[in-house]
Amino acid sequence: MSSNPGIPTLDQLRIFLTIVEDGSFAGAARKLHRATSVISYSMANLELQLGVSLLDRTTTRKPQLTEAGRTVLAEARSIYNGIDGLRSKVKGLLQGLEAEIHLVIDVLFPATRIVDALKNFRREFPTVQLHLHMEALGAGVEMVLAGRAAVGVCGTVHRNIPGLERVQVGFVQLIPVAAPEHPLAQASVNLPGAGREHVQLVLSDRSELTRNRDFGVVGTHSWRLSDLGSKHMLLREGIGWGSMPAPMVEEDLASGRLVRLDLPGDQGLPYGFDAIYRLDTPPGPAASWLIEWLASQARQDRID
């Protein structure tokens, strides 16, 4: 056989895969609506072109993969699946479906809701490539305004900005917490303003949109942190106190690693979210579906 393999056709690969899947030449012929002789002839030509024997037809009643056949099978499946993926993506484009979506989500948005939305999005739109960005406060709004994200799930810092469409998608409760050994947690009664006497851990805003603006900061001595994970870690280690999304610290409160603080005037507050997009670049079908899914989650939360 030649040491320089030829180029098989997609039809030949399809026949090879169908024979392996069905276990016989006759079964492949029925499935592909071809004569058995055509299936046999195409398979022989494929082996001749590649220069290797793919199926053992002599030692067993049913054709069995040779060692070379097992190697070629994986590549053949990859190629054929790739063609199916290409056709699905082009079909979506012809129907107006986005090729990709950049989505930015506020770090305070509940993780369970993100996972639920994206799992269902993947099932509904398998050909749409998703780029997920996580940002805090005004940074997500800035990405949408700059056109770097088609859709944002952001807090209310954008409410007075023109040129944006908004769809309410719920809220999260922010509650003040600290480690159990923190003075605010150990005090039998905290007087008004007690939080000002201790280090408050605050999520910093990396955007120019809300730069130098404070949200919920009462401490005269605060530490600014660039991400929510760092804030969570330092709170559990007893370095300061701060407000956190209730779902994110639910397990910590149950286990006693964190304590909900009783602070006069600061018993927690709701932090609302909107799905936003620019009015001059409305979302396509997949992005619109995602916005509606997030809104339906919020409606269900209200019912529950």
C-alpha cells in the first residue's frame, strides 16, 4: 500500500462511521438507503485511498475495527462532527443568530442564577460562543457603553445614564457580616455608629463611571479590595467587617465561620439588578432569550 495517503470524501467517512455504528455493511446500507454493494465498494475505496485496512472482514462474522481503524475512527468522528457544527453555525447565522455574545455580570449577582441561565443557554444555543466577564459596580456598565459587551447584568449605578435599555432581573440582599471573634460580633449590643470604629472591607470600583463614589461605606478606616473573593476570604479571617450577598455567605453563617452583625441602621439592604443593553445595538435572538430567562428567574423568585 502507498505511504502517501489520499484525501477521503465526507461521504466515505460517513459510510465508515455508519458501518462501525451499526456493526454491519447491510445495516449501514439500510440506514443510508444505499445498496450493500455500494457500501462495500465505497469502504474499499476509502481503505485504498488511505493505504491501510480499517475493518477486519475475515476473522469474524461482523466487521471489526483494526488497530489502524480505531485510530482513524476518532479522527473521522472529529471531522464529521466538525462539519455538523459548521453547518449548524451557518444555519444560525442565516437565521440571524449571533455567532458570539459578550456578557458582563456584576460579581454580586447570585452564582446559582448564573449557572442556571448559562446551562440552559448552552442547551438552547449550542452554536453561539459565549464570553463571560465578571465586574463590579460601574465596570460592567462601562463595558456595555463601550460596546465591549452586548448585554450586562448590572446594579443600579446606570439608572440615570441615557442610551441604555433596562430590564429588571431581581435583587440580592446585602448583609453585614464578620468573623465570630470580631469585636462587632462579640458585643452584646452595638451602639449606633459602632461600625465606624472598625476596619470596613469595601469592594472597589475599577471604572471611571463611578470612580471616587462610595456605596454603603460607613467606616472611617476602610480597606479597598479589587474582587469579591478576596473580601470574602478576609472577612472569614477576621480582618474587618463588611456587607456580602446573602447567598454567598449562607454556608458560612450556617457553619459559624461568619456572623450576621446587629448594627443599628445597617441591617442589610437589597441590591437590585437590571439586564442592560445599548438602544442603538439591540440584542439578537440568543441575547434576547438570555435576558428573558434572567427576568423569568426574578419573577419566579417573587412567586416563591
